[in-house]
Amino acid sequence: MEALRVAVAGLLYETNSFAPGVSTREKLWRSGWADGDDVFTYGQGIDSIAGAMKVADAEGVILIPTTSEGPASGPTFAVGEYKYLRERLLDGLRPLVGQVDGVYLSLHGAMVCEDEDDVEGDIMQSVVELMGVPVSASFDLHCHFTDKMGRATPMISVYHTCPHVDIFETGERSMSLLVNRLRGGNPTLSWVQIPMLASAEGQDTTVEPVRSIIARLEEMMREPKVLDGALVMTQPWLDVPELGWTALVVTDNDPELAKRYAAELGKMAWDARDRILAPKVEIADAIDRICAVPADEKLGPFVISDGADSVSAGSAGDGVELVSALASAALPGPAFAVIADAPAAKLCHEAGVGARVHLQLGGTVSLRFFTPSSFEGRIISLHSTGYPSIYPPNSIDPGQVAVLRMDNGLHIIITQHPVPQLDLEVYRHVGLDPLKAHVVVAKSAGGYRAFYEPIARECIDVASSGAADSRLEQMPFERISRPLYPFDRDINWTPVPQVSGSH
């Protein structure tokens, strides 16, 4: 039997509608891009494409890499920029028309551009029409799932975890769906749109009530007829129509089972909506807490999450509310934090290591949310190279970097470009060991817990401002479809499953 041939392409970008400015291809490329065989390696062997490769190798499927870009987060994409990226992806596939049996797409699911609310739906439909073969796609749990995406292909796989620790496994499931289809199976998708939102901190799959919903999903997936499924909790800071959670189930040619299980998952989520909470601590109270006890390396650091300025949720990383409070505190031990401020990073590089500087930091991009604050300290190191990240699995380009040490023990990493703070590598890259700190700041809306919680004395999520503010009802939404919880409370909703069969 001749080996199956599958083309591989990727585009992973998460939009935040409240982040300032517009995004460009250069911003995306700073987070990573690859052509040809590099598509297989730039995710460091732990991304969704690597998971797809594992299944393909086991099944004797030949993969043909084309292009992949991201992952990254930030503001809405500019019109011409998205058109360029779309054509780049399609141009990579065009030479393979008639030469492959299927296509695997590694996507995020929450990319929005100025004239296209549903980028991934547009890409999926375009790939299906261009290639004329079965297409499977893997997505982030924060995917903005749309009917257009469901109609494009029934072979949909989504992360089950938040924080996302099953990226590789999702690629495995996505390739398994495609192989099933190419060998005569009939994957059938049903999905239910749920009119609800929750901040990213409320989506933690390791705690209730979401944990029980995911446990039920995984119980369903142990049935032979169920091939895949997901509770898609969406990027909550998108201001687009159709926004909301989605429950989806893929079965082996059993639409009624898919509909029944999708409806069950949807109802479980809906019934839990009032319990999906993200309690926050006021910054002043958090400072009092961490200053009231002595530093003790054996207990680990206090980890304070500034989730509203989460770079991995699309914020600019230039918020200084929390860092200003730390700067004026009588800290019992070292504290580490990161601020994105290109002008300040440049000034530090001009001043040199050892210089004592007075800087205005923060509020350089997110003028809607932040104003600059004054900081004084000594530059202890300068850096200008990228570093490998574990989560997300790619290389990070922070641009010019300076480490400013203040007299009270606060160390501020000043970066030219915003950097995700989901793992510990941003600190280790500049020679700071989080295990030796009394306080470590993570600008992350919940996702930081996968790497920070295991080392933490305590994790504290603080109430702060920013483009990823968990107080959704305070954000300036204008275009979302209504009714939608929590903006509307008196909603009479019952699940209405949609179905899509194999193409």
C-alpha cells in the first residue's frame, strides 16, 4: 500500500481587541517562523506539529512541511498584513495540489484582523477549497470557534488544559483524526455555542468547576465511537460577533452521539457559569502579605500574577501598577519583575553596566491603561540575544534587555519587546534564579501556574488594569453578540447542536 502524504502548515496568533495599535508580520516573526523542514524543529519538539509528527511516523504517513508562523499574541492585525500571511500559507500549499492526500493545520483560533473577524475560518475554508482533500486542524483552548470553522472540517482538535500542558498531545489527536479519515473513517463533528465568557484565570482546568467538565469530556473520549472533543473557552478579550464558549465532540460516523455529548458538555458549562470565578487580591493587600514574612528560599518565592497586563493574552507588558508598589515596599528579600519599555532599554544600553540611572518606565504603548512611573537603580547586566522558551515552545526575541537593581532589592528586567511570562526562562536568561527570590512577578492571566505554582510559596493574583483585565464587564466591548453572560444575566438558553460531516 502506498504511503499517505500529508501537507503541514501553521499560523498561530492570538488577538486582543483592547491591546493598542495594530500588529504586523514582523511582530509575529519575532516569536518564530519556519519554512520547509524547519517547520518540524522550531517548536523544539514539544508543539502540536511535533505531536502530529509522532503519529505520522507511527502510522507510516509522509509529512510535507510548508510554512508555519508564531505563536504570538497582540493587537488586531492590519489589513494588508493578514492578506500577506494568508497568501504565504496558501502559496506554500499550492505546489502540493494533487500531490497530497490530506492537510494538517496548526492554528491558534483567535486571530482577528481589521477586515476579517474570523481569520482561521477564512484560512480553513480557503485551504479546503484549494486542496480538495481532507483537512484536520488543531487549536488553542482560547480559540474563538465559529460556525464557519465547524463547516470547513469536522476534524477539530483543541487543547484540553489551561494552563496548556497538552499542546503536543493535541497535535497527536489531530493527526489521528486525519489518518482515521484517510483510511476510510467518517469523523463527524457536533458543536454547541454557549453564550458565556470567563476571564482566563477562571478557566483553570485543574480546579472546580471546570475540572469536572474536562473529566466528563475525557470519560466520553474513552468510548470507542468518540474520537475527540473539547470545551473551547475562547480568548475573552476579543470584541467580535459570535464570541463565547463552545462544546464540541467528534465521533466515528455517529452524529446523534456527537450531538448528545456536545449538548451535555455545553449544559455542564452553562450550569457552572456563576461558579467560574477569578478572585483577585488588591495590590496593596498583596504587598502587605509578602512584606509581613521573612524571605526563606526553602519555602520558595511568592508569585504575584499581574494578569491584566498578560503578554501571552495580547497585552503590551508595559503596566507598572504592581512594579511601582514593589519599588516603594520594604521588601524582606529580592523581587523580580519584567517591564516592556523600548526607550528605557535603549537608554540603559547607552548608559552601560554599572551606571546608576533614573528612568521613567511603563505606559509607553498602553496609554489607555497606564502612565509612566519613576524608578532609580543600578544597571547590573545588559543583554541582546534571544532565548528558547518552553511555554510557548519557541524562541523568544526580547530585543535589547537591561536588568535594573533598585536599593530595596527589586530587580526589573526591562525589555525592548514584550515577552511572554508563562515559564521561568525570561528570568534565567539574564542570570536571575526565581528560586532565590522572595517575590517573582508573572505578567500572565492564569497560564503561569503550570511552571510557577510548583516552585511557589504562594500564588497571588492581583487586581490591576490592562488589556487583559479579568473584570470583563468593565472592558469597552462594542461588537459582541448579545445576550452574553456575564454582561447579561437573565438568559434563557438551551443547547442547539450543529453538525458537520467529513469532506
